[in-house]
Amino acid sequence: MAKRGGFPGGMGMPGNMNNLMKQAQKMQKQMEEQAQELENQVYEATAGGGVIKVAVSGKKELVSVHIEPEAVDPDDVEMLEDLIMAATNEALRMQEQDQNDKMAKITGNMGGLGGFPF
């Protein structure tokens, strides 16, 4: 009698699928825990040699801005605005990189559709 189905090992597929589902559930739990941890993280960046310091949360929200008095020049407000933008953008880049690095550790850099070849 001929075997039915195209999977090597006969009925081995249900066990493999079960294992795959357990791994996916574990990965999902790790990602949720990591996301929660990232939300509580604070990322600080400076500009202008430290005269501007900003902090953003893991939720990508600006949580603080510190401006040293010497950075305030009423005749050059544009410079102050540029420094604040530069520090804020750097803090946001730090948050994004940290998030990507931590999630890559969990997913094993699977990329695409979870590393599946379709």
C-alpha cells in the first residue's frame, strides 16, 4: 500500500507544527515583555557640546529638555531651535536602534515574513 501525503516521515508534520506554534508563542511573549521594557526606557542626547540635553521615552515621547543659559542668544534663535532638533532626533535614533537591536535578538534576525521562504 502506498503512503499518502507528501511529507517525509509520514505523520511527523503535526509534531513539528506543534513545536513551531510553541516557539511562536514563546517569541510573542518575549516580544511583548521587551516592548514593555522599552516603553520604560529613557534615551538622552545632547547637542552643542552639551548645552542642549533632551530625553525621550521608549514610547517616542519627549520627556525633558534642558537648555544651558549660554545657549540662549536672542539674536540667534534659529541656532537654539536647530540644537534642540538635533538633540531630539539623536535621542529618537537611539531609541529606534535600541528597539531594533533588542527585537532582532528575539527574532534571530528572521526578517521578511518570519524567515519563511514565501
